[in-house]
Amino acid sequence: MTSPMVRTKAVLKERGIIHGVVERYHPKSKKYPFGCKEDFLNIIDLIALDNGILGIQVCGLDVGTHKKTIMIEQKSNTIAWLKDGKARLEIWAWRKLKKVKGKKATFWSPRIIDILLVNGELYWEERK
């Protein structure tokens, strides 16, 4: 099984989008018994150059936790990232979908959520 980060990087590479991981792993951290991960500004795992600067938070099905972190717990960092209008922020939450309803065959698909700053307020909008 591949991780959400591996799947995200594969999609960006397939689309020809230059990107780099900015999440760091601290194996000897005392915060958690097996180490911990630290995101850039506590909100971004990966930065891509796609018609400007794009920050991506990568996750699995736990999208609510990441939305809460971005929109509430790290609100000031999120606003700082988005405030000049030059950078964008997205959450890519990976899930398995059925290829054909009623059949067993599945595929991985990202649920992409845009984080927006409108008149100083944060909003989120899921892509269709």
C-alpha cells in the first residue's frame, strides 16, 4: 500500500508540476514514542509550483482534523500564507472509490479542498 504522500507526489509528477516535500520527521522526538512529523508553518506538507505557489496538506480520511488545524488552530499561519494572494492552499484527502458501482475494483482518488481567504476570513470549498 502506498501512502497519501506518495500518491500525491505521483500525481504532481504525472502532471509535470515541480514540487518538494517540506514536512520533516523527527525520529527521536520526545513528543511521541515513535517520533513526530513537523509541517511547514504547521499546515503544509508539500509545496508545488503550479501557476504560482501551492501549499498542499496531504492526508487520508481524517480530513476534518486537518481542516480544524488549518482553519482554527493555525489560523494565523494560514492567513499569513494566503494574505498577499500569491500563494494557494489545498488539502488532498485520499480515499478509495469503486471503479464501477457494485463491483470490487477500486482506485485511489484525492478529495481536494481549497482553503480560501476572502476579506480577511478563512473559508473552505471542496472541488467537484
